[in-house]
Amino acid sequence: MQLPRSRNVRQRVWCSILVVSALLLLSVDAFAATEVYAEFDIGNLGFSRNREATDEGLPTSTYTGGFSLGVRHPLRDRIELQVELARHHLLGNSADLLLSHHADWIALGVGPTVGLLNNQDKPFLARPGVLADLTVNFGTFGFVSLAARAPLHHSLEDVGDYRQSTEEYELGIYLPNVVLSLYTGDFRYDELTDADLIADRFRAYEVRAHVFQKNVPYRVDLAFGFHDYERLFQAAGLTHAFGAIVSSAGVTVDLRPGFSVYGGLDASLYAFGRNELLGDDLGGNFLFRATTGFTWAVSPPHS
């Protein structure tokens, strides 16, 4: 019996991912330092996955959380392997593998990603995709960075099907003790439920500043911009949406060589409803997303 074409394609994709992953793991340099990191966030800045078309008002009382757990390890000179498990407050869960090459003026990364445990009715439905990022440095002047996540399937045919996609762009300049940049990001999660096709979208437009000083064990990250959130209920013909002017601040502290901790807060200075939420505002409520995490460079034991 001949398998359907879509199933054949999926089997080839999974076999390719397994083969590439095995080859990468076999090429790991066991004597290089490994960087372990973790990050956790929680807040009500954005819609929750449980929001219904009949819900009203801005999401001031629903909180969503996320995390990322991963390792980075050099494979060979200027080549790095990154493996990560993550839950994004909009995209949901994913397992990512990224292989990067770093040169003097360019860094290029590519690898597979798999969506996992994103549907309650089909918890083991995995959705493969591709990750890619590119950073070009212009000497001591500045840089441009692009990153994307694209699904390998574009049509949602069966109940429980979903797709995750992102696009991120950043343009920065180097100033004395400051990296100043413009950032825009577009995040999408589409899901076919038994009642509707639901599309979640988050777009961010920010001015960012990374402040540092030589021999000072902390760094400060500042950002100011506009965030836009949408949740489309296609069958009902409704779109819940709101925009928020957001100010962000974060601090990274080096507690000891190779170990750093991070804490940050995104706070809405003003939020307003759009589409079905037109006329809604915060009132006396507060929209935020708080983040904390650490990075630990683990050195291998000396022989």
C-alpha cells in the first residue's frame, strides 16, 4: 500500500532531523566549555490561549507564563550547537536545534524546530519547522540581524493542527558603552479547533539600548516601544485586539566568572482596545511581563 504524499514527506523530514542530530552530537568537542541557560517569564501582557470569542475587556486578570531551557556548546572552531526547550507565551511549546557559524563579520545559524504538546486533544501531535538567523557586523559601526521560524506545513486540515512562525529584525549601532538598536518582531500561532480557526498574533516595535562598561559586573537593557496583540476567531468573524505603549528595563549581573543572573520587566504605560475591544482601557489595572533567568558557563574537568 502506498502512503499518502504528505505522510511520506513527514517521514523524510523526521528521518533527516534524526540523522543530522546524531551527526552533530557525534562531532561535539567534549573538552570545550558548555553554556547552560534558563529563563522564565509570567504576566498578563497578551491574550491567553483560553480566551473565548465571548470574553470581554482587556486581559487584565489572565496570566500566561513561558520559559526557555537550553545549552550552547562549541563543535569546532567558530561552530556552535544550541539545543533548547521553550514555551513562548504566544507560540506555545517547541524543541529547537540550531547550528551556527561565527566569522569576524558574519554569523549564520540554521536548524530544525519541532512544536510539542501544544494541543490538549492531540498532545503528541508534533509540527516540524525550520529556524534561521543571520547577523552581519559592520566593523565598529553597527550590525543588522534577522531571525525567522517557518513551519514545513502551511495548510491546517484536521482539528488540532497548528503552525508557529516568527520574523525578527534588528538594526543597531555601536556607541561608547552603549549598543543602540531598532527592533521589530512578528509572532504568529494558528490553530484549527473543533469550532473555529483561531489566529494569535503579536507584533513589537522597539527602540533598544544595551548599556555596559568595561570591568563593571553588570549590564543594563532598556527598551521603549509599541506592542500590538490580536486574537482572531475566524468562524465568528471577530477579532480581539489591543495596543500597548511599553517600557522595559532589565539588569544582568555577573555573580562570579561564568555565572550571570538576569531580571527584567515589561510594563504597559498605556493600553487601548481595538476591533471588538474598541473603547476598552486599563482603568486601574496594570499589564506587565516579568522575566528572570541565568547563564552558566560550565568548564569541563581538566585531564
